[in-house]
Amino acid sequence: MSEQFAKVAKVIDSYRVVINRGSRDNIKTGDRFLVFQIGEEILDPDTKESLGNVEIIKGKGKVIHLQEKMATIETYETEKIKIQLSRGLISSAWALGYDTEYDNVQKSFNDPQLGDVAKKLE
């Protein structure tokens, strides 16, 4: 891939985006990307020197479908969520108790937008 980063060309849903790089850019199925928005320029409070632009992280994804000029990436990160399962009989107003379980679920991208940047991870 060239020095330029890929960009989000299409948001399919909160779990999948299409980037404007593909097999002709040496992208391969399974390649991983960091998706982010380029935010405001940050200045050093002491020297007033530019520190660059802050990167607002949208999430991480991997290539699940590859075409010559584009690739579809899907999130691969997970998060643990708490699930409460009732145990015993439940009547109209009360339950005998709850068991707590945890499950890993796929995290979505955080508000992906057209033009967000996708940087290939090593």
C-alpha cells in the first residue's frame, strides 16, 4: 500500500465499511485496519508548536471481502456484556433471584463516516 492511508468510501452498517484500497494496492483478506477520523490540530501549550491532528478512533476491522480497487472490512473487537438470567419461578411482581453471566459480543465501529481514514496495522 502506498504511503497514503485508505479512506472509508461506503458505510454498509455499524460493523462493516468499504475502503478505497484493494488487491491492486497489496491488500489481502485478513489484513487489519485502524479506522479513525482526523480531528482538530493540537498545539503544545508551552511552545505553541503544532503537535499534529488528533486521531479520533472509530475502531479496528479486518478485510473480509477483497476486490481489485476496494475492500470490505468488518470489526473484530469484542466487548464483554453482563447478562442476568432469572432462576426459579417468576410471578407477577417478583423473582426468586438472578444468575449473572458474561458474554463476548462484537463491537461496532463508533459512528463511521465517509472519508474516515483507515490505516493498515502490522
